[in-house]
Amino acid sequence: MVLSNNFSVAHDTLNELYGEHDSSLVAKFCAAEIFRRITYVSQLPLINSLEFKAELLSIAAEALKTGDIKLYETIDHHTA
């Protein structure tokens, strides 16, 4: 959901379905998934530019450190 910039929707849905949870752990899991989906061989085709990938990896690294994940509303992910 973070890769499609819908983290807030996913977070709200998680709250509705499961109630109280460790949001720091969820953010860190999301960060690990970002790393996996960007750096592994079978990458997702929705990510186009290197700048977009670099920004997502930066966001993921920060989330692993802090347990808080930011949305990337300002990243231009359509440039090649």
C-alpha cells in the first residue's frame, strides 16, 4: 500500500479490522517490503524512475530507524 501511496487507507483498514496494533512494527514491516520489492530481482513494474526508487528506499530506511513511515506525495514517480 505504501508503494501505491495508500498507506493511510491500509492503516485505517488495519485499525477497523484488528483494532489496536503496534503501528511502529507495521511501519517497519512496510519498510522491509519496500526494500524487498525495489532491490530484489522480481521488481514491481509500477516504479519507473531511479529518483522514485531512491526516495522510497530513503523513506524505508528512515521507517526502519524510527518506526514511522512518511508518504511520498511530492515524489515524481512518472519520469523515466
